Amino acid sequence: MESNYHTLKRTDNQLLVITHLSQLLTYVTGFGGLLAPLIIWATQKDQVEGMDAHGKSILNFQLSMLIYSIISIPLIFVVGLGILTLILVAILAFVMPIINAIKASNGELPSYPLSLNFIS
């Protein structure tokens, strides 16, 4: 006997906002900005409507910022522009989660600039 049971996803904009703002843990712990959204996304992507899209955007952005930071370190010694790049990465990594948390509270999809598409 087959069941026609379909899982219904709940709408939870507050959890989406928390997921975006959890990226700011990087400034407190140094590494929580990648782990916290990853855990929230992995556990809630099937229960919360929109969590899959928001979570993928957040993880792609965090991985992109990590790569840009790693690339910037040798540029400090070679060209000297690495410091400027690190400052720009830090500003983007601080401002964009706040902007996208506001978008998530309004029910909009996130948009992160310079984000490479690792998880699709």
C-alpha cells in the first residue's frame, strides 16, 4: 500500500534571518560563520521553505570569501594589494549577511556578489 503523504514545508523567515546572521560568527569565533549556516542548512533544508536556496547561497558566499582571503595572503608579499583585498573581503563578509537577512525577513531571495557557485 503506497502512501500519498507529502511533506509540507513550513515558512520560517526568522530561521532564514538567523541563518544569514550566523555568518557574523566569523568575527567572534573565527570559524563559526561557515559551520553554523552549514549545520542549520543541513538539518532544516527539508523542513523550511526556501532554506535550501538560502543555505546554498550562504555556503557558496562563505566558501568564496575563504578562497578570496587565502588568495589575498600571498598578494600581500608580492604586490601589496593583498591588504586592500582582505579589507574588501572583510567589509563584504560583514555587510552582505545583514543585507540578505533583511531580504530574507521580507521573503526575498538572497543575492551575494562575487560568490562562486560551488553548491548548486
